[in-house]
Amino acid sequence: MMPLLKQYKKMNAPLEVEYIFYAKDKRDFDLSNKIESINDILVDAGIIEDDAWRVLRKYRNAECLGVDKDKPQCEVTLWETNANHVE
């Protein structure tokens, strides 16, 4: 999975983020844990420098839109924002 992420450029803070999940089945899951895992992957891939609030300033949306048993996934959209960056 990580080699695929390496094709994306590093985003400069501050950022806004949106997460859209498609689950593999109808079982309940902890959305906040999935978000934290995705954030860690973004940091490890070098797309964001950190997942602290100084970098990820606004969470626009986080939701599960349904089940895709053949291709469960999370679509992440990042926007560089004009929000004041606190040093």
C-alpha cells in the first residue's frame, strides 16, 4: 500500500481533511480508530508532516457511505487551507 501513496506530493500545513469509508461488511466499527490509522499512514508515507492539530486544522467530514465487500476503502481528500497556522 505505501508505494502507491509515494506518488502523492507532500501537503503543506495547515490542512483540512475529509474521510469517506466503504466498509467490507455491515459490522459496526470505531470510526475514530480508523481515522487515526489513516492519519498515521499519511504521516508514514510523507504526505503530511504530522497528524497534530497544527497540521490537520479542520475535519470537514468523516463518514461511512456503505458496504463494498469487493473493495473496502477509505477515500481521503486533503486541502491546503488559509487558516492561520499557530506556531
